[in-house]
Amino acid sequence: MSVSHRRAPAPGAPPAPPDDEPEPGGRFGLGTASALVVGSVIGTGVFALPSALAVFGPISLVAFGLVTIGAIALALTFRGLAERLPGAGGPYVYARDAFGGFAGFLIAWSYWITAWAGNAAIVVAWVGYVEVFWNTGHETSWSIAIALTGLFLPALVNLMGLRSFAAFQVVATVLKFVPLLFMATAGLLFIDSANFGEFNAGGTSWLGAISAAGAIALFSYLGIETASVAAARVRDPKRNVGRATVLGTLACAGVYILGTITVFGTVAHDDLVGSSAPFTDSANAIFGGEWAGATVAAAAVVSGFGALVGWTLITAEMPRAAARDGLFPARFARQSRAGVPAFGIVVSTLLAAGLTVVSYTSFEQVFITVVLLSVLTSVVPYLLSAAAQLYWLATDGRRLRAAHLARDVTVSALALVFGFWALAGSGYQAVYYGTFCLLLGVPVYVWVKARRGAYGEIPVAAS
């Protein structure tokens, strides 16, 4: 009799179907899984990224390249983890399998905060692009109405079921990816080297400039793990989750790096530093007139909305996986007739809506602080996922051929370094308050375990 990696639910937890049992509502394939990764990573932030990097000068492109190597290493690590543990929950499953139920709970809690707080941040940036066309006077009440619409409509798309989600996610990804790809390729033909300015414009040391620019650039890759989080929704997850993660990450990397080079080379450095819409300025510089910039703004609207649809699914998927194992409140595990975790979608959307409303009132600084904290809560799952892979390689994985073992250890170590770099880049204040928010989950863990009469580690189910 063998022992599986799946843990038995705690007493009182809902029964969990086998990993290979089809989910209600069907599953989506490699294309939609890849679109989920691209749609989650490329939101509205990419459209402002070149301005944030411009203050450092072209040396920031070196930092971007190093960060991209780290992101690809992390994607390859997720691929290896997904091949061994294809169950729903991604980083939660990996941490739970390697380090036990409490570590798994902390990852699920941490990532859940990241997802719904991140949606609030995405929708606020999304409103700025919508207001290029409507509510140009930025009246607060209308801004709030637009933002809430941007949260509730993606929730509705998800509540309608996976078929509507899959169709929308693929269309939205194509509509936003094609304009960005065009700018990242055809735009290279219009580059003027004089626009790049001084290589190290910040005046600091090269090492300091690369570190500071990297701290900004690396956050643009958050979301590459989303296919693994939604693994239960993917057909043949052992094969497709890892492939979607790597393909999605490479696609985003290509658009990010080439697009940033295009903007650097088509907009004068001094103008770029003060720009609030760098891709719009680049499009106007290439094609002349305002129509090109308006087209890019429209692409940003589609991009942000597509990211919100993807992240709304993710806000419910990881709590659902933890609830199936008895580590989250049981209601998060229940699915609607459409085959989606409706309770998790609704609760997470309401939390994001509340945080969004706060951002448009006198508590704006509180909102900014919470968003910064969400950076840390996203990095913790990355760190433990890489650590889980290294732990496995140091134990059971030692049976691999030497060449494969050395390769996988190197990749996982790079992913771990990438996580620590992201942690350092979030700043001391974010780390301090982020740790506090992370540990707020401890009373929840105690309550869930005590209510179900579970003490100690959840046993491993025999198969």
C-alpha cells in the first residue's frame, strides 16, 4: 500500500474529491491556462512601468534583465512542482506537502490577502485609464462608481461559470497583448538613441541603481503562479500547468523588456520621467496625433479588466483548496451550481470593494500602505515554494540523475534568491506591517482547527 501526498480532511471538513475527478463545469486547456497567466501578470502596471524605471536611466534595463532571469527560474520551479503535485492551490499545496498544515495555511492566508488587496490596487489604476474617456474631471463619486463596476463585473463573469471565464479571458488577453506586442516589435524601428539619456541617470553606484530598479521591476512579474493556483480547473494539470506557467512568463518577459526599450527610445528621457502614461506618449511620438495614445489607453482598460477577471478567480481558488483540507473555513470549499467557489468570490470582491472605497476617501495613505503590504504577502508564497522544491531535491529528489539534479537545484536556488530580492525591495515598513498582517492569520487557524476538533498535524491519507 502506497501513501499519497494528499492529506485527509480534518474532522468536519467537506469531503474532497480525488485530484483526477473532473470539476463541475468542466476544465480549460493549455491556451486558457496560458491566458490566465498572461492576463494576471499584465494588468495596468505595465503601462506605467517605463516611467518608474526612467529615473534610473537605461541601467534599469540591466536590472530588468536580471529580474526576468529570476522570474523564469521561478516559473521553471513552479513547473517542476506542478508535475509532482498537480492539485489545486499552487504554492499552498507545495508548502503544505513539504512543511505541514500550518505552513500551508499561512501561504493560503498570505496569498488570499495579496489577491483581493491586489484587485483593489488594479481597479484604482484601471479607473485612471477609463477616465481618459469618461469622467475626465475625476469626480470622486463617479470614480468610486467606475471602480466598483470594475470589481463587480469580473465577479459576475466568474460566477457565471468556467465557460464564460475561459472565453472572456482568452479574448481579453488577445486584445491587450496584441497592441503591446506591436509596440514592443514595430516600435523598435522608431528608436532614437538620443532619447535614452545618461546610462546611470540616478547618479548612484551601478550596484545601487540596479538594486533599486530591480526592486521596481520584479513586482511586474507577480501572478506567474496563477495557473498552478487554479490547477483543479486545468485539463491534464501535470502537463499543462507547468507549460502554461513557463509560456506565459516568457510571453510577458518579451513584451515587458522590448516594450520598455521602445518607450525609452521613442520618448525623451526628461519627458519620460514625468509621464503618467508612457506607452501613450510613445505611441503618439511614433504615429503622431492623439489617436494612437487613445488606442493605447483603450488597451490599458481592456488589460486591467482582464487582469481583474483572472485575479477574481484566484481570490477564491486558494482558500478553496485550503478549505478542502480543513485549514480554512468550510464555506470557502463549497461550489455553486455553475461549478465555482461562489462564497470565496463574493467575500473577496466585497473586501476589495471596501478597500477601494477607502482609497477614494480621506484614508488614502492607509490604502497605499495596505497595497505595499500586499507585496510582501505575495513574496512569502514564492519563497516557500522554492524552498519546498529545494527540500524535495535534497531528500527524495536525490535519486535524479546528477545532471538533472544539478540543473534543478540551480534553478530552484535562483528562484529562492529572486524571492529574497523581492522581499528586500518591498522596504522595511512593508516587511514590518506585512509580517503583522501575516500573523493575524494565526487566530483564524486556531479557530478553524478548534472548531473541527483537530489537534496536531492532519494525517496523510493512505491510497
